[in-house]
Amino acid sequence: MKTLRNLLLAFTLVALASCAAPAPQADGARVVGTGVFVSAAGETMRAVYRADDTVTLTLPDGSTELLPIAVSGSGARYAAGNREWWEHQGEATYSVDGKPVFSGKLQR
């Protein structure tokens, strides 16, 4: 009887676990677009746009930045604190303290 009870308990736990909602992606939101931008000097920045209105940037030095969407008159603008990513018609600029640190064109 104890074995039957343990089997039923195990079956119930497995059944409940399989009905649980799927775990979210590790980074939180699905990717809706990506782009690699290349500067005139040949440096690259990668932008990963997500459904939660954020962009993750991989800077030329390999570091990453996560920026939320911001108000823009045109193009896609993301900003947090003193950092800003602005992309418009295949050209993008990453600025810190209002000074451009990277400018590049979308690699085709």
C-alpha cells in the first residue's frame, strides 16, 4: 500500500510539473530583430532588439549594454542615464554623455 501511495504521489508531481507554464527565456523577452553595425574604421556593434522594448548592445570592446526604448521623433531610440543608442534608416550612433562613441551602418 505504501508503494502504491508513493507511486501515485510521484505520478502526481510529474503531471503537475508538466502542466506548469514554460520557463521564460534566460534574457527575459523574445528577440524581434538583430543587426550588426560597422563603423568607417571597421569596428562593429551588435544590436539585439526584444519584444519588451529593450535593446542589448555588444560594444566593440565586447562589453554589453541593455537600454530601454525612449521617445524618438524618427528611428529607434533607446536610452538610460547618460547612454543612448539611436538607429535610423540603417545608420546608428551610440553616445555617452551626449558624445558619439560609435557610429556605423547596418551590415547587409
